[in-house]
Amino acid sequence: MASKRFSEYRAIADRVTAGAYRSSFRYHDEQKLLLSVFFHVTCVAGLVSYYLPIAFKQDSPAQAPEKLYREKGLMVYLAVCVLAFLGLMFVQAPARYGCRSFRAGIHFGPGNNYLWFA
């Protein structure tokens, strides 16, 4: 999805028009969108790096996914990812990004405090 947003932003090629098209484009630029793509790829690569060696085990849990819960490393990684996801969803944007990522004067009013409203 991040690469889709990056592609849309580049296709529009005008910050004001992009902001009118999608409100999140008022706060993001090409660099931030591209960095989010790399972040998501890194998270997926981490998951694959834990899962792929499981496939090489004798009587692998990859053959019976209902047994994957026995793989402690994978479960810890998934728990960290889920907790990070939930934490980032409900932490207010200024607390997450600090004042460097947002331009001065942007107000996060009632009902518009969370990431999915940006």
C-alpha cells in the first residue's frame, strides 16, 4: 500500500493537488513515502527470515501451520510486530514523529489525533 501511495504522489507531481486528492499527502512527501516502503519491506523480510528456516526442519511446522505456535522465535517476532502495530495505531502522531516531521502550524484537533486520520 505504501508503494501505491508513493506512485500516486509521484503521478500527481503537485503537492497542493496531491493534498486535495488525499489528505495524508498534505503531511508526507516523496522521501517519507519511500522510507515507509523500505520500513514495510524490512518488517516482511524479518518475518520471512524467521519462517523460511522452519520449512527446512524435519517434520516441519510449515507443513502443518496449526503447529506454528510451537516456534517460539516466530511467535516472539509476531508478538513484537503486533504490539508495535497496535502501539503505533493509537499513539498520537506528534508524540510519534516529534515536531521535525510535521510543519509548524498543523493542529491535531479532537477526532483527528491518530495516524489513520492523517
